[in-house]
Amino acid sequence: MLIIFIIGGIILATAVALVIIGLNAPQSDEEALQRRLEEFSARGETVNLEEIELSQPFSERIIYPMARKMGEIATKFTPEHALRTTQQKLELAGNPGKMDPTMFLALRFVAAAFFGGLLFLVFMISPSRMPFGRILLITAAAGALGFFFPQLWLQSKISKRQTDIRKAMPDALDLLTICVEAGLGFDAAMAKVSEKWKTELSLSFGRVIREIQLGKLRREALRDMAERIGIPEMTSFVAAVIQSEQLGVSMAKVLRIQADQMRIKRRQRAEEAAHKAPIKMLFPMGILIFPSLMIVLLTPAALKLMHSALGAMFR
């Protein structure tokens, strides 16, 4: 048992270290070498590629390439559909931590090993011994919880990002309308929105501008933005903009209508949340407030009954 525990701890520590190094490492070896070459060029030194590579930290030369190779091996055994679904969810969440699907799947396995190994360690050092079969069952349940914990975290990131975008859309569309009515083009108006705020929506507009500058068609860049955000409001807005561009309808008028609709939807969502508040308040009131009130109100009556003749009958 001690040998199994030691081996499991070593594997867990190695997996955690590889994931941490992978999250903090550069995107590729070529980018690291290019960055080093620029540093030596700025100092005016003449070096070859071997000296540049040897000047890199040990983690970038040895550990991270090993972690990347392990990720490539894990990718071969991962279904393609799971990778595509994970990539789509990472895009919907705004790609937190600059993770790729392989790294996120590795993070799920590391979280499962961490939760299971931690609980197993608690049972091993606990003075009260449980049956080994029960320990394995509880450890497996904790591992399953740790495996799904990153998925829940990612889903919460998606919900938070979509909520922030819904809140920012009416104001952003108002600014787009003002810019277009002032004579700017739609691309320049999106650039103004990207410069004005630092929200998820402005970052999405900035990415659309960069994609258009790199040669992508505006309608394709807008459709890709709607897919990366994944809310019906953005999909309808992109469809209206593309339709107005194809049919020659006034862009300012379309944006004004879209801004009014987004503002109405935001007010409706606020009213819906206000109507849900009393129902949501029932749970904390029933669990926390009502028992406290019952204790405060009934304790004096219970004490009087204990000292009365009725209480003496039960002594």
C-alpha cells in the first residue's frame, strides 16, 4: 500500500507540474527561438541557433517539449468529436488561459487524479481505518467529481461571458449607430467600439477587424464572431447587418432598430430577474431565517412549559 501511494503521488505531482508548465510556456518552439533571436539582435550580438537554444530556460528546452509530446500522444487516443466540442466551448468561454483542447483534457485528468489522490491520502493518514473497498469507492467518486469540475468551471465561464456581452450590446450598438450616422464606415465604427471599451464584446469586434484586415470577408468574419459568442441576440444582429449589406439598406437605420430591440430585451431580462427574485429568496428564508425565528419565538414558551405543571407531568 505504501508503494502504491508513493507511485501515485509521484504521478500526480508530475502531471500537475506538466500542466502548470504547459499553461505558462510559449505557444511554440519557433516563437521562443524567434524571441531569443530578437533579443540578441537588439543587443548587437552575433550568435548561432545552438547558442540561442542553450540560452533558453531548462523548462522551455526540456520539460515543455516533453509535455507537448505527451499531449500529442494523448490527442491520438482522444476522439475527434470530443476535441472539436472542447475547442468550441473554449471559444465560447473566450479561451481562458490560452488553453487548447488537449491541454484542457489533460487538466481534467489531472483534476481527477488530484481530488482522488487527496482523498486517498486523507484516508491513509487517518487513524480510523475503513475497509479498503469502501476507500476505493469513495476515491473513485472523488476522482469523477474532479474530472467534471473543469467542465463546470468552463461552463460558468461561458455563462459569465455571454451575460457580459448581453449587457454590453445595447450601449455598443448605440455607439455603432452614432459613428455610422456621423459618416464612418461599419468597419471604422467597430474599431471605435473596440477602442472605447475593454469588454468581451469590444474584444470580439477587435478580432473581427483584424480578420478583415487579413483578407477575410466581412460577412464571414461576423458569422464566425456570432459562432464564438453563441447567443441569439448576436446571431440576429449579424444576420441583419449582412442582409442590409447585401440588399443595400441603410446601415444606420438597421443599427438603430437593432439597438432599440437590444435595449428592450435588456429591460425584459431585468424584469424577469426581478420577478424570479421572490422565488429564489424562499430557499435561504426557509433554510436560514425561519428556523432562527422559530428558535427565538418558541424558546421562551418552551422554557415556561418546562417549569409549569404540564412539564412536571413528563419528568
